[in-house]
Amino acid sequence: MGALRAALLMLGLVVIASFPLRAAPDTTPRAAERIPADAIDHAITMNLEFLLNNQKAAGNFTYEYDFTRKCESEEDSSVRQAGALWGLCLLHRRTPSERTSAAIRKGLDFFKRASGLRDGKRFIRYPGEDEGKTGTVALMALALIEFLRSSTAPDAAHRLQLEQYLEFLISLRTPGGLFHGGYGLEDGRGSGEPSPYSDGETLLALVRAAKYLGLTKYQGAALASAEAMYSEHVVAALKRHPDSDQTKGFYQWGSMSFYELATSGWPNVEAYPRRVIDLAYWMIDVHRTLERGRNTGYAYEGLAHAWELARLANDRAAMEKIESVIQRGLARLLSWQVGNPSQNAYLRFHSTQDPKAVGGVMNGAADPKLRIDVTQHQAHATMLVREFLYRGNGGAL
């Protein structure tokens, strides 16, 4: 009898494994307690203070700070440094001030000093790195796009800087529509295989430049690359592995880019709303973001855009499913923010008023090392949730 039961169990497992991913049963709760809007606003304000308090005199940021030991890490990353500056620009566009504007200009000047020009194309030579990273240039372009969108007066110098970065990114484009993941520091020549991260970051920069700043010469490349990236980083990657690290790396960048395409009014973008929602279901049901032990702020950058596209399509089932995950997941992540009123037991035990720590976000429930990219992604996700899900009188469904 025991052998028969084991055989039936094994048969059941084989049958389940043979089903398509989207046929998996949906066990996501349909309701979750909503985070108060003022709690979200407070968390965003704290994120901003953390980034401002961790900017160095030169314009870059403290990469990682252990607030229990009060010491900075010696590690660094040009991509995450540029991402922190982009985060600051996003926060500035939400609530512009002279203080944030001055900090952004200082950051932009830092990267301008650490850059080279080749045939009118600007690329980054970040101190201490022996190879250029495409994602760094893409995130610098994104930072400039947001800063130019928030400026009340045209800034010709910063617009020129942006176009130089974008022209460099285009020079890294491969015949297949993806982008070299790196480049040589001496001549800026593209090198290395495409990366799902830098591909997505570059795509987002090209789409937003064309859509919001009128740089329509990048529209064709953006549309073609979007299709190539969906084919490689989603379709092909998921055929190779259902819970693909490649798709995970592309997830939030692809979702943000595809959202911009879906709402652009450009031709041949009809498939993108469904693609973003399907990616959200993958993140929920296959990658199972709610069960991850590390900070998953990146996931909510994508999920917030999926929720908004579901709203525009009046897809109530998708809205409810995605919001339930957002509310549960973001509530947990807010409890990992130093100084947040809902901070978890570890943070309450290690209570601090250290300005280099307050507002920063841990990468785990008991990880005192506060890294700039973790805070930046969570800040952006929280802003997106506030913008999309809480519009008007709180955005109740």
C-alpha cells in the first residue's frame, strides 16, 4: 500500500510539473490591509533624507553603511552610485526644492568629471573600476531625464550631457537589438555580452527620452530593442528555466519600459499592457516575491506599473491580485526602514538617531548594512505605489 501511494504521489508531481506556468493555482490572498497614505508619504520623506545625508562632498554617495558599527564599507559600484542619483532626481521631481536641486547638480558634476568623450559620445570612467558598465551610463541618462523634466527652465548644458550619454548607449547596440554589457575605458568601445539589467536600464532611458523630452530619434531603436529584449530575457529565458534569474534581472526594468510603451500612443505597442501584467503574475506566482528573504523593492517597481495598466484596462481581478501582494510586501519592507514608526523588532532593539542611518532600508530583516541601491529601489517603488494606488482620496478600489 505504501509503495502504491508513493507511486501515485510521484505521478501527481510529474503531471503538475507538466502544466504551463500560468495554469498554476493562484493562492494569493485577495485582500490585504491597506497601508495608510500618510505612512507612505512619511517613508518617502525619510528615504530622501537618507540619500541627502549620505551624499559626499565630491557628489557621490556612501555606498554602504553599517549603522550598528557606525562604519562605511570600502566597496563601491558605479551602477548603484548612478542609481542613487537617479533616485534623488525622482524624489526631487516629486517634491522639488533648492536643497535637492543642489545635491543633484553636485552628483551630476561628479559623474561629468569622471567621464570621457568620443566623437560626441559621453561615457563614464568611474574611479577604481577597470571596465565601463553600460548600466552606469543608462542610469545617468535616466537621472538627467528626470532632472530636466522637473526643471522650470531649460538647461542646455544638462540636455547636451544627456544626448551625449544617449548617443553613447546607441553605439553599444548589437545587431540583434540588445546592448553590450560593458565597454573599454580608453576608447568607449562596446564589449561583453548583453545583460538583462543594463539592457532594461538602457531601454528605459531611450523610451523616456523619446516620450518625455521629445527626442523621437530614439523611438525606432527603443521599439525594436523592446521586442528583442522581450524575446530574449522573457520568452527564451523562461523556456530555459521557469524561474529564470535572467527574467528576474530584467523584471522591473522591462516592466517600467513596457509600461511607458503601453501608454505612449506609439504604433505597435498593443501587446505591452498584457505583457506587463503577465510578468507581474510571474513575479507573484512563480518567483514568489512574498516568500523572498531579502529586500524585494525592485519587484514593486514592476508590480505598481502592472496594477496601473490593469486599472486602465478595468481588469478588476488583476488589480485585486496585484494590490494584495503590494500591500503585504511593502508593509514588510517599510518595517525594515530605520526610524520608520512600524520598524521591526531588530530595528527597535538597535534604535538610532544617526542621520546616516535614519530613512535607510535594510536588505534583510536583521541586516544592519544599509546600501544605497536598496534604499533607492524601495523609495522608487513606494513613490509609484503612492502615485498609482493612492490617487485622489486614497485610491480605494
